Amino acid sequence: MDLLGSEHEVLRNEALLLLIGLARVSPDMQQIAAFEGAFERVLGIARCEPGGPASLTWVLLLFATAA
């Protein structure tokens, strides 16, 4: 979860993709992410991410996966 707050865009994006993959296959991972504050961190990425539309798409995909 700490990598979601990384200053390095590549690490942050890879952590986001990993979280999406894990959330798809594990409801337990969804709960862990929720209690560790991952969704708040991901919303922070969506708000101020210079990475463009790809990052925003991944953020929305994570929320759709967890719903």
C-alpha cells in the first residue's frame, strides 16, 4: 500500500495495477485495501495525477472491481 504514495509515477502505477489484479480475484484483498486506506490514496492519485487518462482509468477500474 505504501507504493501508492510513491513519488515515482512508474512505481505508483504498477502498485495500482497490482492492486486491481488482486482485488479482482480476492474479496479478502478488497477488505484489506479498504482498511489500509488504499481507496483514499487512489482518490488522491486521481485528483492530482500528472500521468493522464491511463491512471484515471485504472483508478476507476479499481473502484468498479471493488463494487
